[in-house]
Amino acid sequence: MNYTSWAFAVTDLPEEHQSRKIDLPGNYHSKRGKCPITIVVSAEGGFKQLLLEMDLSKNGIVNDVTSAAYFSDELLVFSTSPLYGNPGIFVYDCSLKNIKRIVAPQKPNKAYPQGADFFELKGIEGHTVYYYHATDVDKTNFNIFRTNKYLFQVFIDGSSLKKHGNGS
């Protein structure tokens, strides 16, 4: 499959589908062609890396990205895993070239000092980010991970974090 052509086909979808999850290697941009990103597979480990346009003083490579979605032409939301990266849910501001974590891990341990939590973005509706979250990657049953048991939501600014469905 030609990932580049697939990426541009996705970004040409109608506006109501622009927040669809991106999880395949390829080149992407927001609806109006802004905020270009690239997802590649690392030659060392096989995990996905998100390549962002950053200032020269900052590293524009995010290791172990699990998925991403455009919130707007200027904002990209992405999730990361603890295996090779720094886990959480993040927002990248394309115009400021700045990354902000909006959901932090809850379970640091000796094996994962940055946190053992596994995050995967599900999608975005309005100002709400939906994501799957398990607090210990080594003890998670990934056969049932993408179910309501692990589904959470948070506003794009990081406020109102809660488990999806029951409000707790």
C-alpha cells in the first residue's frame, strides 16, 4: 500500500471526519494543508515515531506514538506508549511548535520510570478527546483493551478528565 497517497485521501474527507484516528505510517496534514506530520516505523525496535516540525533547539521526534488525530488546522492530539516513549495524551500546537501533555501517566515503576500506562487515542468529538487507557502495560489484556472498560474522555485543554460512560 502506498501510505503517502492513503494519507492524502484521508485528509480530503469531509470536515465531520477530520478527527479520525491516524495510526498508519505516512505523511499527513490538517484539512487545509497545515500542520504536516510524518509517522514512520523505527528501524531500531519497530515502534512508530511521530515526526513534527519543531524549532531547531527542540527534538521533533516522538517515540512510540500509538495514534493521532487533528483537532483543528493548528492542533494535533496524539497518544504514546511507555515501551519506548513517554506515555500520555498530548496536544501539539503547530503554529507555536509546542507540545503539551493533557493526560499524564498514573503508574511509574522501576521498569517504566516515566509511567507504565498505555494510552491509545480513539478520536475527537467537538472539544472532547476520547482515548483508551490502561495503568499497567504489562498486566493489560489487549484482547479487551479497546472496550468501554478502558475508555476515558478529557477536554482538549486537559480539563474534565473522566471515565467514559459513567462520569466517574
